[in-house]
Amino acid sequence: MSWTTIDRACGTPLFRQIYETFRRRILQGELQSGEKLPSTRELASSLQVSRTVIVEAYEQLLAEGYIEGRHGSGTYVAEGAYLQTVGAAPEGPVPGLALSSPLPGRPDLIDFRHGLPALDLFPRKLWGELAKRTCSRTAPEAFGYGRPEGRSELRQTLCHYLRRSRGVLCEPDQLIVTTGATQAISLIARMLLTGQSDVLLEDPLTHEIHTMFALPGTALHAVPVDGQGMMTHLLPTGLRPKLIYVTPSHQFPLGGVLPIQRRVQLMEYAARTGSYIVEDDYDSEFRYDSAPVSSLQGLDPDRVVYIGTFSKILSPALRLGYLILPSSLVENARQHKWLTDLHTPSLEQLVLAEFIEEGHLERHVSRMKKIYRKRRDFLIHCLTRSFGDKVTVAGYSTGIHLIAEFAGISFTPELLSHIENKGVRVYPAAFHAYRKEEHRHRLILGYGNLAEEQVEEGIRRLHAVLNNYWPHKQENDKFC
Ligand SMILES: Cc1ncc(COP(=O)(O)O)c(C=O)c1O
């Protein structure tokens, strides 16, 4: 058994890394009370560090009550340190911060990071022209403080676009422009989760989003997800959740699209329990084999808070997203937005409004959809050529990532770092899950920002590593 790993390059003292891993594993119940820990000598030798480092980590854990020494017999996990209510926080560094860019000195790293659109295909020239025009023509008032809900030009045009393209039922008054979907989710969490609250979340779901809902007094309940999204027949009875967070048009990360029967079941449950549904519609414009599914919001605008973003259809660097709220929540949301950052930058909002108004957004989405479909098909082709029946590809109908399931493989931190040492970075689905064991064999592979040559080489490198990991060495060593 591997107790912990260390990263000598990350700058965090070694004793701290060891302390934090043990602490997290104890809190999450992975190490259970009464379980014996390795001796300081054994652990020092397996990690190739000095024994003082281990002693220091153990002393810290001992001082905080996570472990206890039993005279003459060793060190054990203490009673009562398993934090049951909040569920297990997904492990590791926050993705998108620590994992966002190629490692220094590794320009050849091929990064299957999910959630990134094709950065080199951002319509720079057009955006630049619109920005120049906006800057020179806009009245001076736009350069002052704005309103918390954002510019009316953008809210108007966005409402039309959403009615047309997503079946969202809204008036501009219900829309608040935010700094990405992330801020929209955070505002909703802080607005609705006051006092003791229950929240239902999909399992798995984006690591940061889980963290945003984990506010003091909030009990998080994970509802399992399968290939069709949230398993609504498993919605818990006996609770009155304040909110239920879902990604019905493209579940993150598993990729399912919630069928109507489950949508109805979810809406009925929310009506019965008096809960709000928070619908995060982060990338469903890219649906490849049929038209995008309509929003959940269109079924009951008084019950659903709809969240959208321009991070995937244009660029995450814009930091532009929005919230569409039932009328009763609008004023409260405006106040929260004002107290958070007053408002989202006005000039960017005006440029985006022009971009949508002149039809560029719809043209851009339609062009990118063709490109992403080609990239997706090529990735699937490379995976099946290389891995044959050892891989199952899922969740690829929508968006800019898919799920690859590798029979018999468990993507442990050791295996992931081995893969990265070979020049390819992949992302484990288990990172985002409460029930990690069910997802150990799954990778999330983003393809939005990778050219075909990179996909081909990346899968070749991945294959070179995994081929040695199957219990019986594979004969299959074909590459695409
Ligand atoms: C499910 C989901 N929702 C929302 C976001 C955040 O998007 P934004 O860049 O708009 O904050 C992400 C990030 O990739 C995500 O995975």
C-alpha cells in the first residue's frame, strides 16, 4: 500500500505534505480509527526522506488529535476524526490553478485539460475591432460605475439569444451579468445557504463547485450520476433542500444528458420539497449529433436558477457569465453582486453585446462546433485504435471533453505522475467524486484546445505507459 506521495518540486515543506495527506485521508475516512500507521523508519525509507521529516509530520497529527501512539505497539488513527457530514472533499490541488499550464521546462507536455476551448481560434481581429469601436463611440457614462446587474444592452440581446437557442424563458430584468459561471454559483450559494441548509449535488461534480457550496451550516448530499446524468430515483426522502445543483444539458464530468423523465422527476421533487434547482449550462451549445437540448429553466422559470458562461463558447479569459433568476430572487442577487465586486467590467459587456447583436456569436459557435466535432472524432479514433476493447468512450455527445474508461486500470496519483513524466497530462474523474472508487478507471479527456497531431502523440504516450499496467501485458500496440 502507498501511504502518501511527495512532490519535491512544489515548494511545500515535505513534513507539511505528509501531514496534509494523512490528515485528509483520516477526515475522509480512507484511514479509519484504529488503523495502524507505518513506523517513522519504514515511511522514511519508502519515501526516501529523513526520519525527522516523518517524526515532524506525525507530531503535528498527534498534537491535533488525528493519531495516537500506543506504547510499545506503534501509531494508530484516533477515534472520532472522520468528518461525516460534509462528505469527502475531492483530493489534491484545485484544478485550474495548479494544473492550468504546462510545467516550466516541459513545453512538449500534451495537456488533455478539460474545459478549455481552442485558444488560438478566438476571433481576435473581430473582437479587437469591436472593442476599438465600442471604446471610441460609447458615451462617457459607461466609463463610470455601472449597475450590479450589468449593462442593459447585453442583458437585452442575451435574453433574445437564450430564448432562441436554449429555450430559456426570461426578461432582461431577471438577468445578472457575472464574472463567469463561477461567480454566479458562488453568489447563489451565499444568497440561499444562510443558516442550516441541505444541498443536493451531483456526484461527481466539479471540484471547485463542491467547495463553493461547502459553507458553514450546510450539509451536502451527493446524488449519484450515471451515463444519463443525476439518478433522480435516488433523490433523498425526508429532506427539504434549499437547492439542488445540476448540469442537465451536459453532466460534468461524466457527460450525460438528463432525459425528460428524470427532468420531470427532478422538477416534481423540487416542487414537493420547496427547493430551488440551480441549472449550470456551461457548454451545451456544442451538441454534435442533434440540436442542443432545451433548458430545464424553460420548464419552470420560478423554480430554476439558470447559469451560463462565455468561457467555453468564446474564452475563459473574458470572465463573462450570467445568472437568470426567478423574479423573487433578483433584488437579493443584485445586492450580493454589488457587495462582491460592484459589477462586471462594463466595456467587455458592451463589446459582447455587439458581438451577439451582429450575429457573430452564432456564427462562431457554428464554426467551432464543426472543428470540435472533428477533434472529438479523431480522439475517439485514436483511443480505439490504440486501446481496442480496453477502452470505453462515453459522454461525448456534447461539449469539449469526453470520458475514457480503462478496464482494469486504477488512476492512482503514482500512475498519473508516471504518465505525466512521459509527457502527457490527463485528469482523473475520481478527483471530482465523493464515491471515488467507482471512478478510479475513468479519465476526463479535454480536446477543445488540442490539434490532431497533439491528440495523436498524446494518446501514443498514454498507451506506452498503460500498456505496462494491465495485469497481462497487452499485445495490442497499434497506434493511430
Ligand atoms: C460544470 C462547470 N460549470 C462552470 C464552470 C466555470 O466556468 P466559468 O469559467 O464561467 O467560471 C466550470 C469550469 O470549467 C465547470 O466545469
